[in-house]
Amino acid sequence: MNSTLLSNIFRFILLLAVQIVIFNNMTFLGFIMPLPYILFIILYPVNGNRSGLILASFALGFIMDVFLNSGGTHATACLVLAYIRPSIFKFSFGISYEYQTIKLNDVLTPERFSFILLSVVVHHFTLFLLEAFQISFFLDILIRALLSAVFTIISCIIIIYLIKPNKR
Amino acid sequence: MQQIFNFIFKNSNRLLFLLLLCISFLLTIQSHSYHRSKVISSANFLSGGVYQQINDVSEYLNLRTENEALALENARLKSILFNKKDTSYLKKMDSIVGIPADDILVSKVIHNSYNVHENYLTLNSGSNDGVKQDMGVVNNLGIVGIIDNTSPKFATVVSILNIKSQINAKIKKSNHFGSLVWNGKSTGFVQLIDVPRLASVRKGDTIVTGGQSVIFPENINIGTIHKIYIDNKTNYYTLDIKLFNDMTNLGHVYIIKSKNREELNNLEKRNTNE
């Protein structure tokens, strides 16, 4: 129990640092920015404390907002993702997901990929919708969200493979 | 009473979610409103310090280009010094002429964003150096933005690449003015709207700041006309302006303190009160 808490805190700080120092400076075509910091919400233990996750993801998004001058958009997007995470689990792993031992940071299977894909798309769509805040930019929002989602998923999968616990 | 507590315990997650959602939503809406001063901004001890550290490292990578820019500006200043009689040349090149040197503050951009619709910069000088809200920020090529929030050591700037920014600008040769806005599409171009149809505009004409705002002095370079549209709704021109500045690559900037602003503001306030 204690070790999961510690590893979560460690992951929280590490992902934020990596996001702010490296990925915030990586922009493709001028507007696509990968946001792998949401990996914290994706990799949070399945049976972990839910209110803890909601509070932690609010803090995560809030710190990102402070650094990016974006008001409350990241905080809102992270909160939405944290709140509907169980439904995404149910969709990608089946109804009885709570009784399975799901380890997300492992070899990529279709279930795991669909979970990551859905989470990233939900987060990015909320984020870019709130960031533009005008329905007249809708097509622009859609393009930005989808292209950024592609890069976020790629960077997420790379990070998962890098931090995967070695079994040998 | 018991039932209320039961309800709260049963739905604690949902209530927590809704509470935090309200807070973050309020912050979002507040940041999108036109009235300034955000609750949270990167002009604070934590993020300003982190950006300063990152910038100290990345500064080394840009030393060559920074040196070249400084050498160019040096050459330009020297040519002004040596050809002092040649006033027409001076007028064309020196864009911040007419401002006393002690009203200009040199600062450095430590964080630059240009990939969202509302872009802000962070500078490494704050209220300790005399930076206040609504001061203009320029560099040797043209305008950069307007100071938004300040902390003792850092300040944030509303970039001209921000759909909320609106700056008075005019066509250099004819004095017809309009508002400089950004449509959120390309980082190299901004738009000058509400230019009257009487104005003779041609591709390649220079756009400079107008004299109507207290924030920027007159005749600071902005860019050249790239494309001309006629707005169907209003019958005004909308001009695409190609910026002199590369907003994705900013180093040192100058903050312009205007001493006359308070006087002007007081005067205008008195007029509205009467």
C-alpha cells in the first residue's frame, strides 16, 4: 500500500518535470504538442482510491495551467478524464474489469491500446474545446485535438515501454 | 440529518468531482474574459524560477544567433551615430526614436508560447524593476505584446499572437488606422481589421503602431501587408500582415515605460466623470 502511494507521488513529479522541461518545448508544425503527463491518470492503479485520483488529477492539471498560462483548461480536462476513467475501463476491458488484475504498463494488447486511445482522445478534446472556447473554431479544435492525440499516444507508448518493470 | 450524511458519504466522489469541476471551470471562464488579471499565471515564484533555470541552459544553444542579432543592431546604431546629418535615414531605421533611454527596460523572454489561441510570454523582470500592467513590449524588429500580470521578479505578456489582443495600428505612408488582431491561424501573420475603403493599400506597405494608444509610442514597426481582403459584412478592408518579428524565436525585449500615461488616464477619467 505504502509503496504504491510512493510510486504514485514519484510518477506525478517525474511526469510533470518531463512534460515541462522536454515536451512543452516540442512542437510540431507550430501547434501540435504531445502531452504525455496524463499518463499519471492512465497508469493510476485500477482499484486505487478514487477521490485521491480526482484530487491528484486536479492538482496535476492546475500545475500545468500555472506553467502554460492556460487558465483552468488543463485542470478541467484532467478532472473529466479522471472521473470517467472507470467507464473507459468498462468499455475496453469488459464489465468485470474490477476483478481482473490489469497491469497497464506491460506489453501492448488491443485492450490496453484502446484504453489509452480513448483516454487521450477524451482529454484532448475537452482540453482544446475549452482552450478555444468558441464554437466557430470547431474544425480547428478537431484537427488540433486529433493530431496532438496521435503524438501523445506515441510518446505515451514510448514512455510505458521505457519504464516497464523488467521481468528477466 | 442522517440521510443527508448518508447521501454525502455515498456520493462523495461525485460531489468532489463537481466541486473541483466548478472551480476549474470558473478559472477557465475567468481566463477567457476580456478583463485582465488572471488568478493564476506563470508570473510567480515557482514557474518563473523553473523557466529561468530552463532558459539558463537553453541560452547556450542560441548564443550564435543572439550574437549575430546583436552585431547587426550594433552596426545599425553605429551607422546612426556616424551619419547623424542623414535624418531621413535615421527616421526610417530607428523605430523607438523619441523615447528617453531611461524609459526603456531591457528584459529577457524566459518562456514563449505560440501554439494555442491565447499565447502568453514570461519575462524575467517584474515589479521590482518597475514593470507594471499595460506597458508595451517591443524588440529591435517590432512589437511583441503588452504586459499582463507581474510578480516581484517575473511578468507575463499578452503576445500579439493572442486572439484577445487588440492594438491600434496604421499604414505608415497614409495614416489610415485600424485594429491589429490575430485570427489564431499562422504564427507569422496577424490581421489589421477595420481599415476604411478610402485608404489606398498595396501589397508590401509597412504597418506601424498608431498614435491612438497610450501603450505604444507611434511608429513602431509591425510588419508588411501580405494580402488584402474586403470584408463582406462591413465593407472595410481586412489586411494580412506579415510580421517583421519571428514570434517563435524571441530573446531580449524592451519594455516601454510611458510617463505620460497616468496623466492621460487621469484626464480621460475626469472627462467621463463630468
